[in-house]
Amino acid sequence: MADIYVWLLSFFFIIALLILVVFQLMCLADLEFDYINPYDSSSRINKVVVPEFITQGVLCIFYLLTGHWIMSFFCVPYLYYNLRLYTQRKHLVDVTEIFNQLPWEKKRRLFKLVYLISLLFLSIFWLIYSALEDHDS
């Protein structure tokens, strides 16, 4: 029964990450269609970048602590990419260069979105599998 709670908690972590990435994509789309100015868009994105990185790190550590090695293995590339961006100080969006970097920033976040959706499906699969296995016992 505890395994079901672990998968349920990881499901909510992934949903939180999805919400943060979709919010960033919406800010970039609003900027692209000129609904918002570059300063507001970049400040909104920059406010949620570090919480996204922290949530991803907590999710990876959570998988390690609960013994779900396969899911933690799937989280490592995303965590490495976030750590590399953070150490190179490329994790924040620059107000002055946001229009030049807009296509790249959107592609980056779309890749993150696809990656997180695949993690979400894996998490749902393991949640259902654990529930059915618990039901058989």
C-alpha cells in the first residue's frame, strides 16, 4: 500500500513540474503574440525557473530514496541539464535578448514538456501496476 502512495506523490510532483513548464510556455507565447511586454514576461518566467529546478531535484532524490531506480535513472538527464544550465548561469531569461532567443527558449521548454509527459505516463503506469499488484495480494 505504501508503494501506491509513493507513486501518487510522484504523480503530483510531475503535475507540478508540468504546470510550471506550461506556464513558462504560455508566457513565451504571450510575448510572441505581443500580449505582454518583454520585462513582464521574463520576470514571470524567471520567478518559476528555480522552483522548477528544485522540484525536479526533489523528485529525483525522492525516487532514489524510495528505491525506484528506473524512474530515478529517467530523471537524471533532466536533472543534469538543469544543473548544467544553473552552473553556467543560463537558466534565467534575459530581458534584452528575449526576442532573439524566443524560438530557442520555446523549443527548450517544449522538449521539457514532452519529457515530463513521458515521465507522467510512466508514473501512471507504475501507479496502476502497484494498485493491481496490491489488489491481488
